[in-house]
Amino acid sequence: MAKASRVSFGEAIAKLGEKHPEIVVLEADLGKSTYSYQFGERFPERYFEMGIAEANMIGTGAGLAMTGKIAFICSFAAFVTGRYDIIRMSIAYPNVNVRIIGTHCGVAIGPDGNSQQGLEDMSIMRSLPNMGVIQPGDDMETQQAIEYSLKHKGPLFIRLTRQKLEDINSKNYQFQYGKGVILKDGKDVTLFATGGTVYNTLQAAHRLEKDGIKVRVVNIHTIKPIDDELIIKCARETKRMITVEDHNIIGGLGSAVSEVISEHYPVLLKRIGLKDCFGESGVEKELYKKFGLDTESIEETIRDFMSKDQPVLV
Amino acid sequence: MTYTIDQLKDIAKDVRIDCIKMLTEAGSGHPGGSLSSADLLTALFYTQIHRTKENALSDDRNRFVLSKGHGVPTLYAIFAQLGILTKQDLLTLRKTGSILQGHPDYDRLPEVEASTGSLGQGLSIAQGIAMAGKIDQKDFRVYCMLGDGEMQEGEIWEGLMSAPKYKLDNLCVILDYNKGQIDGSVENVMNIEPLSDKIKAFNWHPITIDGHNYDEILNAYEEARQTKGKPTFIIAHTIKGKGVSFMEGKIEWHGSAPSQEQCDQAIKELSAL
């Protein structure tokens, strides 16, 4: 059932709180939006409202983690990762068990506009040593990723959506940290997508079937550490590649895939996402069209890309 | 074990001498703020934290977070007094591969309790540790030393707002108020006064002392321990470079290491104390 990954997070953390007394949750006055309130209602003694003061929430979470807790610190991705130095020094450098929950990622949040849209967060978090970066693509994957995070050593940034995500995984799906998931096979081109763009990418791939373009679709839920092995395999097998993300094309999924193929198996790559620009207000559907993230735009980009000659690589 | 004030003064003298030796060997670092905090931290570790090599990482230990991370030579020197580090370790300060990084590194040396050095972050971390203590109903206390220039950071004031909300009476902040920062006097760079009034207005229990007077230091630590329902903030007036005549009160000694000649002179003066 279509569900926003922030909602899946709220349900998961409230459920996990029962068996895991080491979980603490900190919030910066957005509990109703990040859905952390669901944990707060059940475990008020382990839920800390820190007010509109993200830096202090980050440091406090670090202190709790250094004292045996698993601290989930919650806010919008744009706000929490904006406190980069605090995350760098208080969380990443000491390598502590803090889970940074960043919701409201991407232009998909719509009318509130750029100030609330997390669009550089993956780039910022990916650059920090010790930091893992996860963006689940549907309800089941989010629930499993949150559960996985309890046994992970070191810090994680978990990027969640406000918009509903259609189911993309099969019933017996098992989340594996650091492993990409082939959702649809194909031999002509590989599309790597993450989070809110996976479903549209799958739809576009299916539409191209009838024209004989065989598109492979890979869900990259772990942006760091990225699945090098799978990316190199896809480069070998399909040559052409496209990345799709509701994020700046600099520093996120597109960059991560580029880095792998540049070093190991250079092929032509197209990055779909925000082209080094800020987001804006609007309806989700219209914004996805404007930034090339809706099914039709992705389909068109694939067609255009397939018509280009593969450059000769030395 | 209990310590007399004379014993504490003797330890602090050794700590200061080690700071000078380390910084001279390293060729860089922060002598001014290392010497200003030596009395406060010696008294803290020996009479409140009761740190030993054995309890340095135990679950129930009292904690200390050095938010003014540049003052870390004092902490390393105290660790050497306690046997947590060796005197040889001290001479590796700031050198490639050393666990004694230029600023505290929790990952390399967990005994420092937190990675600091980007100012303004230690109070929030200390608060988190104090909150964990409350959740687990542990009796340990958490101490955090701030620098005065660091009071200009916004995160400090966020932390000052939140610790009283959670009634963290197991948390005690010690301000090493040595009046100097890199660009000049704290008063001129960005005045933090009236500080006691501000701290009180944020619902903390403020205590103002002379940070080199052991009676006042020990009384303040005891008062902090007795204060219930709110955290304590000790404003300790100190002298930058305390104990070395040519460093005392001199901003220039915030962040430059002594030459070998200056080192010898400083040790001579400190030894005569």
C-alpha cells in the first residue's frame, strides 16, 4: 500500500521501541511531520523534544549514543544536514550510533518550496567519513531499514519522503545494507533510482518494453556505501546508464555511480535530477514534470539517451 | 583517597610543567588556555571525578567533556598523572600517528569522552550523557569545561536552554574565563557579560569563583553536587598562561608554542611555585 516513508518510520520506531530500551528519539519541533511523535506517545521517557534548535539536538544525540543509547534525531533533511559541522564533529568523527532521520526530501514536498526541500543532503552526508546514507523506496524497505539500523555500528543518515511511495518490492523482500536491488532486468540500459523516483522509473521502463528497449531498473537504497560490484556488472552488461534522484545531480546518486564507473568501467552516464539549481513551490506532479522526474519525462530522457552514440573509450 | 590543597597544588604544578614540555616538543598548540584551566581540572579529576586508570571507561564513571578542545594538553597531562597515559605518550602530542591529537579525538582515545575542537559543541554532548544517566538512573555526574570565547557560539545557548528543561542536576559546567581569544580580549571581540545574570535567567544555578583559589574551587564543586533540580554553571575567573610570568594575561600565548629557551624559563618558574 502506498505510504510516505516518514509514516513507515514512525510506525517502525514505535514498534521497535518495545523490544529495544536502548532506543531514544530526539525531535526539533517537527514531531508531527517526521512522525517521531508516534514513538513519543508510547515511550515519553525516551522521547526528547529539543525545540527549534537542531545543533543542540545533534550534540545531545551524540552524548546519548556515547552512553549506550541508539539515538534517532529527527528533522527535515534540509534543516538537520544544514548543521554540517555539528554532525561532522559530534557524530561522524567520533563514529557514534546516531541515526539522523531527514524527512521532506526533494521537490516532491511541493508548495512549501525550496527552504523546506532537502536537495543537497545526500551530497553533504556522503562526504563524511563513517557516515552511511540510506534512502528506502517503499514502506517495507523503510521498516526493514529502520530495523537494520539498530544493529549498524556508527552513524547513519536516513532520507525519507513526505510523498506516498508505491510498493516496489516483492512480499519476501529482505533489505541488505549496501546492496542494490534489480527490480526489472534488461540489457540495453540500466537505470539507477532511489527513494521517491524508483516507482516512476519502473513505470517508464515498462512503457519502453513495447518499443523493444530493454531497461534494467536498479533500486539503490544505500547511497553510501554504494554497491560497486553491481554497478560495474551493469556497466559491463548494459553499457549505458542513467541515474534518477529527487536531489541535486551533484554529490548524490548520480555522483556516486559516476565515481564507481569512472574508476572501474567507464560508460556513458546520464544524470536525472536537479541540475545544480534550487527547488521551488508548486504541486508535486508539476514539479516532477518540470525537473524531469515524472514517468513521461524519464521515458523521454531514456529514448533521447538511447539515440546517442556511445563514445569510443580508450 | 582524599587530597589536601597542597597536594592538589603540587599535582597542578606537574601538570603545568608537562603542558609546557608537550607544547614545546610539539612546536605548536595552546599554552595560554592550557595553563588557565590546570587548577580547575586537577581539583576536578582528583576530588570529584575520582578518575583512575581502571575506571576510565567504566559504565558508572563520572564524565568530563572538554568543550574547549584546544586546551587538551591539560587533560593529557592529568591522564599521565593518573597512569592513563605515559610521560612518553605526552611527547607524541600532535605528531603523525599519535593518539594524542591536537584536539580531543574520541575515536582514538575514548577516555577524552568526546571529539571537540570545533567550538560550541561540548555542552550538548555533555547534556546527552547526563540525560542517559537520568534514563538509566545512574549516579554518575557529568562535567563540561567551556572556554569563554566559546560562549559566543549559538549552540551553547541552545544547550543552556535545554539542560534546565530536563532538570539535569547531574550536569555541571565550568567556564574557564581567562578573558582572551585569538583576535583579542573577549570583551572586545564579542562581550559575553553580564554572564551570571544570563546564566541565572536561563534557569541554571550560577556560581562565580576565582579559578585559581582551591578553597573556592572545592566549595563550588561541593555546591554543584548539592544543587538539585537544575544544572550548575561555575564561572571561574582565571588568568591565561597562569604560572608563567611572561605568558600571564598575554593573548599572544593563546596559540603559539614556547621555544626551548622559553620552555626552560617556564619550567624554572613553575618549579619554584
